[in-house]
Amino acid sequence: MTSTLSLILKGSLKKIKKVVIFLYIIAIPFSNIYSMNNPFYKSYNTQFEIPPFSEIEEKHYMPAFLKGMEEHNSEINEIIQSPEKPTFDNVIIAMERSGDILDRVSNVFFNLSGSATNIKLQEIEKEISPLLSEHYDSISLNPDIFNKIKLLWEDIDNLELSKEENKMLEESYKNFLRNGALLKGLEKDRYLKINQEISKLSVQFSQNLLAETNRFEIILNEDDLNGLPEDIINLAKEESEAKYKITGDNQYKDKYVFTLHNSSIFPFMTYSKRRDLRERLYKGYITRGDNNNEYDNKDITSKIASLRVEKANILGFNTHAHYVLDNTMAKTPEAVYGLLDKLWKPALSRAKSELQEMQSLVEDEGQNFKISSWDWWYYSEKVRKEKYDIDEEEIKNYFTLDNTINGIFETANKLFGLTFEEKFDITLYHPDARVWQVKDKDGSHLGLYVGDYYTRSSKRGGAWMSAFKEQSNFDGRERPIIINVCNFPPPSKDKPSLLSFEHVTTLFHEFGHGLHGLLTNTEYRSLSGTSVSRDFVEFPSQVLEHWASEPELMKSYAKHYETGEPISDELISKMQKASKFNQGFANTEYLAASYLDMDWHSLDTKEIQDTKSFEKKSLEGIGLIEEISSRYKTTYFQHIFTSSYSAGYYSYIWAAVLDSDAFKAFKESGDIFDVNLASKYRKYILEKGGTEDPMHLYRKFKGSDPDIAALLEDRGLN
Ligand SMILES: [Zn+2]
């Protein structure tokens, strides 16, 4: 994934909020805000302009945010007050240039609040988040700044703008429109009210879901643990010990607790021999938010869906999906449904044959029951072991973190001629973080790449790419500082950090986003690097995953951590054979959730729906079989009810069509590092950021439209 931070903080959407500033000036002494002794107040006088981490203290953040908003406000005010005729320079570029302090403090703060947080940072985050969202929101509804942009937009043909300037103006204008800038009077009031209501309901949804996830558990005895690996058992024991400590409740004494958190339920579903317990846990999982109690999400979700229709209508769109998709690569709901429909049948039919295979195994074992949805993980794992004979532990020995870093750097070197030199004289924010200077093939400086790879309690889960500084050229050549954050196991006393192949793929994925951020070469920050539409942004990351498993590259970077022996052909071939395993199931449950998302957001009526029957109709409509559930059901579909993935869950597979098709071109050239293709990929995709329509860019790179055939083949769905 990429961090949305950089998308939120772009220059074209910023404004004034005096009340807010005033309130907080009361809370913090003037001397703190105006003291010049704050590293965020001036540009960094450091090597590569990296933030001066050794000087930054927690006490600097809040004053810098407040001063940053104040400075930003007065800059925007100056643009508004200017008596001159609006020009691209005095409006659009002036906005792009505004908010320096705010950018500097945000880039450090939000990176650290994700990867090295503490109670203090969490408090600041809680305090500053609503202020920032108000700060930016109010810009998009400021009629004075919008009118200047509108005048420019209406005169665009006479402005003699470059292609990229044109795009900047277009994006600014459209962003304002999409955020309600044209609304007046009652409509505007209602629009604001809807936004507030949706955000309140979303918070409620998320708190309910958390409560529902936390309140369910199963407490087991030692003889209930049949089949579970030792590390899973240890986790369950720790969980019960922790609960006993907190509650003093004897029911936890010397027991094993399993919960609905992913790290607990899915290993249990995969390995537990107890069918009855798998059923109990699974049913707990899929009924979250649907228990007719105080945490029920059914009414909340149907209300959100209804409010979204109303909001879309106010903004001139027929449905929420039309509104959301308008500025994506897919553009229309029809295009999204078109893709889902092409994949659905092959995925479902593959899943049905996987089901048969598992059913035969049940019968071979002399048992007499029909596979249910809570059996899927357990029996698919059994089939996998039987068919592919894969030993995860054996694989890990070849993928130390350092080997894998060599693998990503080698890929970038062979494709684009980039070189990486680790810098030891730069202070970072945490001893685990490392930094490399990235140079282009002619030796010129391209940017910095920071890697913060090990898991720790101050880091949130998952993996992501973000930036401490973004690229731009309009005020002189500014090169980026990119960061990859992961949650890989740290080295132990006698072993280096060893990665599972899933971790390896994750590093290639995040490094793919990283290359998008490092190789970008645009005039304006707002259009640089990963500032592209949501269904395009995963293309550069997902495409790099393909290189990770190429035997040619693997033999060079995957070496046994003790013997230094390269990985054997036999092991590579086993891994390749197993890679298509269970794809019917994985794609079917993913696609079902994508349909459910699209159906909720293709409603063209504000009428409140009955959540259960709506969902049933949606899933029955596509012919989902009862042995598979949608990956998310409505009442716990966080992506679409609390984060920005409404009418957007399809994005991953949309980008997958592109990455499979693009990688196929490399394979077909006979050289996975084909220099000619790589340079086109760099020139038309990685360097261009959001400066052009992504489909045009893709065509320029590939010479043709993306074809779905490669994806079907990659996933074994052809
Ligand atoms: Zn990603």
C-alpha cells in the first residue's frame, strides 16, 4: 500500500481557519509557537535535506502544526487578496508553494506516528487530526479561492499552458468541484450536514466493529489444541495469561484463548483438527456487527449508503459509484462490473474444482460430511501439503532480509541502471532504520531510500511506502526521500532476519511503490510519484512482485544463510507449482466482496435498504456458493464504510490486469530485464506521476491496451 498522507497534503487544497488557530494559541503559550527554536520553521540545512532527526523533539510538533496552519492561512489569504488578474503563477503555483512549515512537520510527524509512535505522539495525533481536516476542508469550500481557479479554468485555452500545467489546473478545478465548491445556500448546508453525519456513522461503525472483534473469544484446554503448531499455541497461551493478569478471572487460568483477530483466527482455521471449534470461531467472525446488540452495524451501513446517494446527487452524479469512479482509471461503474464479470466465472469454476478436491480428501479419510465454509482453510492446507510438499521453514533459510534487499536493488539496477550506496553518517529517527543514496545510471543523485524493516510495538501493522520529501522541479531540482516500512521478524541470537516468501513479495511490492516515488520527474509535487488514481497506484508495486519469483533473479539473491548456497532448482520449481494453489477460493472471496461494494454504491435511491436482504440478493445474484463467504460482509467491511475504498475495493484486481499484462511483455521479450521495455516503463509510467491520463500512459508504454489474458494465466483461471 501507499500512505495517503502525501495525497492529503497536496498543495492545491489548502486554506484558512482562524478560529481553530485562535483556540489553540490559548492552549499553547505564544512563546512556543513563535520561538524560532523549532527545526520545522526553516528549510533543513542537512545532507540531502533529510529532516534533522537528532534535533526534533516531541515538543516541536504542536507549535509547528499551529504555526504551519497560520502561515498557510496567510499565504492563501495573500492569493485571495491579490488585486492582480488571476494567472497560473499567482494562483496555482502560489498555492503549490504555500504551506512549507505544515508540509515539513506533517511529513515527519505522520511518518513517525505510523512507525515509531508513543503515547505522546498518539495524543498529538488525536488533537491535530480534526484540526488539520478542518483546515483543509475549509479551503475546498472557500468561494474566493475557488472563483480565481474557476476564472482560470474558463480561460484555459488562452493561457498557453504546458501539458502538465494544464493537468494541474484541471485537477485543482475538479477537486474543488468534487468537494462541493459550487454549492450554495440550503444545498451547501445539507452537503456539510451529510459529510458530518457520514463521518459520525463511520466512527460508530469502526468502534462497533472493534468491540465486536474484541468481545468474542474461545477459551480452550490443552486437549482442544490438536493439530496446532507450537508458535500458535504459545500465542494463545500468552493471550490467556494476559487476560488473566488484567481481569484476575479464573476462567483464563492455564487456558488457551483464541480470538477474531487475524493473527489468531486464521492459523486456527488452517491447522485445528477440531471441526466444531473451527465452526464456532468462524461463525463469530462472520457475524461481527450483525448480532442485534448495541454494536450492530446493519442500520449504520444502510444509512451511510443512503447518505452517499444523496451526496452524489447533490454533486450531480447518479450514484456514489459514479461520483467516486469519475476520477479513476476505470471511470464508470460499467467498466468495473465489466472486469469483475470477466473474472467471476473462471474464478468460481476453479473454486468449485478445489472444493471437489477437498471433498474427496474428506471421503478418503473415511469421514462423512460435506465441506462447509469453516473447513476451507484446514482442508486446502492439507491438499497443499499433499500435492506440493512445501516446507515453509526450508524456504525461509534462503531469504535473509539482506539477501532480499540485494534482490530488489539488483532488479532496479538491471532494469534502470540505478545504484544504491548505504549511508552510515545520516542520523535517522530509529536505530533500526537504514538509508541508501540512490544514483541514476549516469551517477547523478536521484534520491534517498530509507528502509525500516523490523516489527516492533511502536509500529502499526502491515507494510507501506511513504515520503519524507517529494520530488518537484518547478522551484529548482528537488529530489525525493522515500521510505519503506515493513513488519519483518528481527534477527535472533543465532539467526539473521529470515523472511517468508510472502514477506519477500511484500518487500518487492513496497519497493515498487518506492521506485515510483524515486524515479518520478514532474514539475509539481502535487502530481509527482504516487499521486495517481487509486486503481493505478498499485500497478508499479504489483508489477515488481513478478520479479521476486523469477528463477534467474532468485538464483542470484536467494542464498542459504549458513552455507551461502543458491536456492535449488527443485525448490524453485516446487514454489512455482504451488503459487497457483487455492487461487479459485482467493479470487472468488475477493471478487464477491468487490461486487458487494459496487452494489452498495450503485444504489440510485436514498431509500433505506434492509442490510441483510440487500446483501443476500447481491451475493446470490452472482451465484456465490455457500461454501465460500464474501471476504468481507457488510457489517464488517471496514474498507468501504470507514476508509476511502468505497466503490474502490476492485482497485487491486484492476491494477493486477495491468501488472500481469506488463510483466508478460518482459517475459515475451525473452529477457526479464529487457532494457528497451524498462526504459519505456520508466519514461511513461514511473517518471510521469499523475501528469497524464493513466490509460494513455499505459498505451504509450505497452503500445496496446492491457489484455486480461495474462492475469487469468497468472492466477490459473484460464
Ligand atoms: Zn501497495
